[in-house]
Amino acid sequence: MSSVVTAKDLSLTFATSDGPVHALSEVNLEIEKGEFVSFIGPSGCGKTTFLRTIADLEDLTSGTLEINGMSAREARQARAYGYVFQAAALYPWRTIEKNIALPLEIMGYSKPERDKRIERTLDLVNLSGFAKKHPWQLSGGMQQRASIARALAFDADLLLMDEPFGALDEIVRDHLNEELLKLWRRTEKTICFVTHSIPEAVYLSTKIVVMSPRPGRVTDVIASTLPDERPLDIRETPEFLAIAARVREGLRAGHSYEE
Amino acid sequence: MSRLQTILALFAGFACIVAIALPYGQIADGQAMSWHYWPLLLVLLASIAALAVWFRGMPFAVAGGLAVLGGVVLMLLLPRIDLALTGYWAALVAMWTLAWLFAERLSLAIAGGEVAERPYGVLIPLMFGAAILTAWEAITLGANIPKILLPAPSAIWEVLLANIPVLAADFQQTFIKAVLIGYGLGCGVGFGVAIAIDRSPFLKAGLLPLGNFVSALPLVGIAPIMVMWFGFDWPSKAAVVVVMTFFPMLVNTIAGLNGSGEMERDLMRTYAAGYWHTLFKLRLPAAAPFIFNALKINSTLALIGAIVAEFFGTPIVGMGFRISSEIGKLNVEMVWAEIAMAAVAGSVFYWVVVLIERAVTFWHPSVRGGRA
């Protein structure tokens, strides 16, 4: 297996008026092709910052970061990843299909090719029939599915997801987690998924990266032993609970109670 | 039936009784007229009867019909008297109150879903406009208000009809040439400069204070200077309009260009989108509500600017010229006719901009009436 993301001694420091903030400190991580990696940790642990650094939305301070063997900037310019934000961030003046067409227009796909991809990705996220709707006519869960379709449309092998279901209620969230797993298996993408829900992380991932704050660092990397086929009730099995316990343990160890 | 409607009904009934009891007008020899005009008596009696029958919840059609009928009778009565007396004013108040009751009943009926919003909703502003004009006509003629102070609507209308070629020439000169061209140039340049300023921090430091400075110049100061620069004809007026409309457009467009969300812009970065893609596919559409705000503000500013600018040197045509020269001749009906034309032109202009805004920014919560 080839590695998609390789971080070596990656550090990122924000200069603020209160002095430097060490958002990431010496992160070493390797993400292989086809993995589903969750990043979990309390707020301020740098999980979102790490994802944004991979996406070249933040600049690293020291260390190296390679995506598909390129620097983060080159990878972004090569459109190597699709990014799903905390909110759907669909443009309200565009219909759902036009929103999915947005990256395709920017990347210069032809009209027939765009139509083909819109149809395929809408089908992938079960939104066929909503193509002509505007975002505000859809529920929050459907909007987030449309934003996933948008990130899938241009066939980047890497999907970066920053708490995509954080604002949704638990029932919708369970459903979307199930859908996401199916989608991941069908498309064989590499997915980096930021969350602060332990069950979500354990349910989805092949690898769970536990992070802790001040300075933001990786405290544990847990490879999941769960089978590929994961019905929702797998969450009651002892195996699942054991992994969840280890994640919780890692979170507790990384958390300092002195403050 | 709400308390307000009860009060309105009682008040209307009381006014009707006063109108019947007291003389309504005076003729040449000083004789007071009481019950000589049977249509008025009939309308008043019918109103009292209707108010008694439908004291709780008069149908809006009855209230509206009586108000319109009463208004017509009061207008027909005007030429028959020299001076209106208390009975006439009481009848006018009664009809006004009935018109108000009509509006209350109709809006209640629309809210309750008894009648459709379209076309019945239009009746309320129509009735309001008719009531204003009727009262205006009745007061100016009935109380013999000097026409210098306020001419009657009918007199203004007559002058307006008699002077259509003059008014058309004025409209052409001031609105079609000065306002529209100045508006287009001012908004266009403001928009272009905003884009340039947004692109370059150097321009931002230089041009924004300059724009601010220009907008702070008083209209009466720049108008004569523009006449010096661009001559007496419409180009100098258009130049004033450009100066007036430039800054609102500049400021609003800059605000709009910065109005797109952080996440939406990050999204464009993840696509490695260039400046122009980001501008056309995200920032300009997101700025549209701001830009239309400026277009709306400017639509009224432009007309004011062009008319006032004509007070400072102009050829012998134009709305501002006509107002200033006719008021000198104490020909106030003509002044009012110009004002009426300016009001209608300005409203239609504004309304057209609003229609375009609704078509373009249909997605904005303020237009589609939904949540964000």
C-alpha cells in the first residue's frame, strides 16, 4: 500500500496577541491509501488544524508534510482532495446540481462530463430527484449529503471531512454514518474524518488518531479490529466497546486536569 | 370584531348623524344648505342603516361601497356650494372612517383566508390613495384654500393634461438624459472602482478616502461647478448625478465583496480557484444584495440630484428648471404637476429596480421570506 499523507515532525504555531499558540507539535503520521482515519480529541487539540494543514488552508511552521508525494500546496493545486466542512456551505443562489457543478466548472470539465458526474454523485449520496432544488429547500442532513456529493464530483482520491455531521441530530447522524461507510467501500477513497464523538470514530474508522491539546499532539493511534461490514448494532458488541474504551483511555491520558 | 372596529363603527355613525343634523354648505347669498341635496342625505342614511344592521362585522364590500359612494357624492356636491360647513366636514369624516373600517375588515378577511390576497390586497392602498385625494380635493375647494398654498388635485390634473408636451420634454431632458445616464455612469464607475479597490490595497488607501471626500461635498456646491465644467445642458446634471450615486455604490459593493463567508472562500481555495473564478462564482453573487441596496438608494438620489442641479443654470427645459421658473410666475399648479410627475417617475424607477432585485437575489432570506 502506498501512503497518501505523510507527516514528519509537523508543527504549527499561530502568532496571537497573547503570544504563540502551539496548535500542532511534532505530529508524525502516515495515512495509507484506502484507509478511513478518524481524528478525535477535545477542542483545541489541533484536529481541525491538522486537516486544514493537509488541505493547505493553513501553513505549517516546521517539519514536512507530503500528500501523494507532493507538498500540500502542490496537492491543492492538483486538486488532490475534496473537503467537506462543518456546515454544508452550499451557495444558496445555485441549485443542488449547480452546486455540485461548481468545482467541475472551475476545473474546466465539459458540459456533458459535468452532467454525467452530477448524476452519478447525486445517486451516490441518494439525492437523485433533488437536483433542481435550492439548498434552503432541503433539510440539514440532505444539505450535508449534497456537500459530500460536491466533494466527490471531481474524483479526488482523498476526502477530508471536518465534523461534517456535528450539527445534525443523532438519528440523522447514524443514518449518514452508515451511508458514508457504504460510500467509502464503493469508492475506495481515503477518508480523513474529524469528530469529537467516540462512537462515531470507532464505528467509521480503520484507524483512530487520538489527539490532545496544549500543545496539539497525537497521543495514540489505534488500528480498528472491526470487520469491514459494519451494521449499526455492531456498536453493542464487546469488540466495539473495547476499542471505544481504549479511545476514551487515550483521551483521558492526554487531558491535563491542572487547568 | 376588534375594539378598534367597534370604535370606528360608532364614530362613523356619530359623524353621519352630525352630518345630517348640521348644514353642509353655504351658497352665494350666504344661505346655509341643510337637506337640499338628497344624494348626500341618502348616503348618510344608508350608512347609518348599514352600521346598525352590521354593527358587529360589517362586510368589507358594504363599508367600501358606502365609502366610495359617499366620496363621489361629496365630490359632486362641491361645485354646488361656495363654502363647506360643519355638516360637509362631518360627512367627509364619516366616509373616511368607513374607508378605514373597510381596510380593517378587508385585511382581517385576507388574514382569515376568506378572500385571496391577490387581487383583493391591492384594494387597501387604492382606497387609501383615493381617500387622500378626496380629502385633499374637498378641503382645498370646500374651505376655499388659496391655490398658492395648495391647489386642488383636479386643478393640478387639468394643468397636467393641458401641458403634456411641455412635461414630456422636461421628462426627456431631466429623467431620460440626466438621471438615467448619470445613474448608469455613477453606479457603473462606483462598481468598477470597488472591484479595483478590492484587488489592490494601494488603491484602497488612496481611492476610498477620495470617494468619501467627494460624497461629503454639498450638492449645491458641486452643481454650479459642474455647470462651469460641462455646460448648461444635461451633461452637467448627469455629472452631479454621477457624483451623488458613485459613493453609495462604492461603499456597498466593497462591503458586499467582503460579505461572503469564511467557509465559502475556503471552499474556493480547496478547488484552487483563481481570482476571477472566486469573484464571479462566489463574491459577486454574494455581494448582490448589497449592490441592489445601493441601486435602490441611488434611484431616488439620482432624481433629487438632477432636479436640484437644474436650479443652478440650465437650458429652458427640464423638471428642475420648470419648477423654479413656474414658481416665480406663481403658477403653482404646474409646479405640482412636475412634482407629481417626479414622484411617479421616481416610484416607477425604484419599483423596476426592486423587481430586478427580486429576480436576481431570489435566494436571499429577505426576498424568499425564509430563514437563513
